[in-house]
Amino acid sequence: MATIHIDETRPLGTIAPEIYGHFSEHLGRCIYEGIFVKPDSGIPNVNGMRTDVVEALREIRVPVLRWPGGCFADEYHWKDGIGPLESRKRMVNTHWGGVVEDNSFGTHEFFELCRQLGCKTYVNGNVGSGTVQEMSEWVEYMTFDGVSPMAQLRAENGRREPWKVDYFGVGNENWGCGGNMTPTYYANLYRRYQTYVRQYHRDAPIQKICGGPNVDDVKWTKKVLKTCFAAPHPEDAHGFMDGLSLHYYVHPGGWKNKGSATVFTQEEWYATMEKALYMEELIRLHGAVMDKYDPEKKIGLIVDEWGAWYDVEPGTNPGFLYQQNTMRDALVAALTLNIFNSRCDRVKMACIAQMVNVLQAVLLTEGPRMVKTPTWHVFRMYRDHQGAKALPVEIEDAGTAGGLPMVQASASRMESGELTVTAANLSMTESRTVRLALANRKAEGASGTLLAGEAHAHNTFDEPKAVTERTLAAALEPDGGVSFTLPPCAVASVRLW
């Protein structure tokens, strides 16, 4: 039996709701067909946003959405995506599939989507091929409330009131697709560009995100922080940034041999689990560097691209990155979110890649049909962690599976005093009995939800509920503990009061 010890007396901090964020790029069918359709498409929509998709995303309480990229961000010129549709420029999406981008989804459409979702906005600016003036004018267009050329242009395009930009990313992957820059060169560009991300509303400041490392590139983190962190004013503890990004994808067979999303061996299963758990080490590595400059942890580590990345589904455009989503992906999501919860002192936002039809998507669409993936169910089961106080957990007798701990978990306390415990069984074949033990009180009641299935199980348009949540049998013990059984490759969420 695995015992999860939970200590309410030593909260780790508040789990920022933004840790449960999402990423939408102009890539494949993420935005077009996935989120945004023509009003006369026959698919129910509000101002072009698919009603089924919006409703499903609202159910998992999407807290923040990142857009327009990704690699696409550093070739995106925002003025191409405003004004009458018939006058918007058409371009070739050179990064993703070589298809025509008609810019029918632009700034106004993004803010309309966020309005419907009720979420915060994370806009990624163009450093790779854009100018300082272009970035400055975009911020003015979005946020300035007064008399100015960009505010007037916004009004001419049908929006008199400014929007609120919560986060602004100054470039994306500038070590790679965003310009193949050296860390020092990018860091100096960042200092320059961020200067012109003006704070037009002091009561609604834009949080600036600096482009951080790829995976374990600590050298990038060190050099960027050395150049960028120095505070422009002594009282400014944040220096030039509010967050530093980190990108990490799980590739079971490595970057060049990613493997199939649905056909995999037991060895590949455990390789996937091991790589998902590596997120903990990455946070430790980069967090140690950040601690030297920011010991009070006022700068957030922003993991704004994460998830599993496999080979595309057979017969689909290789540049569209469309892949299925199995119970293996549910475990990747569960392990990663548990790590983020437990490291909420440093991780302040994260965005799974991506929202619809791309990589580890929470939703898949095909014409008018939509499927909720196992990953969507994990986000639904974990939603009560948002804004709660993270609690330390220690797992006794976790067991082993494929050389890894069999059980992994996180816990939090809501304002109501109720606890949420989320646990994952990494084993592909064995069940594990789990007991929850509270350090300073007895549980008076418990209820739970379980997501379980054969490792390769996934939802299709013909069988959309092959993998879905069901009630977990959680037994309240005389001493105030709670016990339940975790089947193989399963995720559980338990509420205690």
C-alpha cells in the first residue's frame, strides 16, 4: 500500500490558476477549423468561435491563453490581421505546412475568444522578424485609451475601448526558430524591445515575459539573466521582466524518432513517464539560477510550451502536428501538473501545447464533430487546484514500475478548507492501493473521480467516450484516513472535507 502523507501546516504557496493555461498557434487546424470557423460554416458559433469548443474549454476553466505562437509569432505582423477581412493580407505559413494564412483570425478575434472563455490574455510579440516600432504600436493599439494614431485605428476597426493584455512575450524561442540568436544578443534585444511595451494603465500592468531556455540549456538562462535582470530603478525588484519562459516536450524516442501516439511498447511507455518526470529536474536546474538573481521568487518561471510530441497521424500534413491522445498522454498531463502544483513557488504560469488539434490537444475536431481527449479530462479533474494553497506531500511505499515510482501526487487546500488530492499510477500493468493520511486532522468525508483505461485507449469521433471519468470508490477509515485503489495507468482526484 502506498501512503500519501499530507501536511496542512506547511503550505508551499498559492497555485497560480495560470499554471493551467493553454497555447493556441496558427498551426495546422488549431485555430482554423479547431477554434474559429466561418459564421456561415453550418457549425454553431458565436462571432466565429465554435460553440462546442468554447463550452468544453469553459468547463475546464481555462485561465489564460497564449497567442499567436510559437514559431509563428516571430513571423507574424499584426497589422495584417486587422481591418475588413477582404483587405487582410494573405501569406504563406512557412513554419507549419506551407499553407496559406489569410489572417482572418487576428487581434480582434483573439480578444473575442478570450472574452468568451473568460480567460486572461497572453500575447506573443515578434522579435525575430519584427521591429521595435511594430511591437510598440501593437501594444498601443491593444491597450491605449486616449487620442493616438493606434487608438484611432482600433476605433475605425470597430473597437473603441482598449483591451487588457495580461502578459506579453517579447519573442519566442529566439535561440531557434525565433532568429537563431545567442543568449547575450537576444538579452540585449529583449532589454530594448521590452522598453516599448508601454504600461499605459498602471492599475492594469502588462507582465513582460522574457524568452528563456530550451529544455536544460542553463547557459542560456545564466547569460540572459545576467544581462536582463539588473533593475532599471532601485525600487524595481523585477528588473526588466516578470517571467522567464521554458519550453520542454516529451519525446519518447528522442527528437528524431518521436514514435506513434497510439502504437507503443511497454518500454516506450516508461520512457515517456521518465521524460515527463524530468520536468521536476528542469525546474530545479533553472530555478537554482533564478534564485541567485531573484531569491524572493518574484520572477515566475513560465513553462509556456509543454506536452507530449509524437509523429503525426498517418495521412495527415506533417506540418500540422496532428496526433491522437491516449491514456499515456493523460499520465503525462497528470505528472506534469502535479509537479507544477508542488513547485508553485517558482512556476507561475504554464501553457500546454496545444489547445485543439495540435500536439497534446485537449480537444480534437473533425468538421462539426468534437472529441474531448483524456488530457481534457485530466484538466477537468485538476481544476480545483487553481488558486488553492499547495500542500507538501510525502509518499511512503510508492512502489516501483519500470524503475520509476509507481505513485505520484500533489495536494492543495481551497478557501473552503476542503482538500484536493490528485494521484497518478505510472504502472502500465499493476494496480496500487493508496491511503491518504492527514497530518493534523481527520477527514470527515471524501469523494473522488477516476480516469482509467488500457494504456493505448483513446477517444475517436466514432467512440467519443471510450475514455471518460467515473466515480472513484474512496473509503473513509476510522482513524480519518481515506483509501482507494488506483488501477494501472490511471489518474484520480479526491476531495476531502
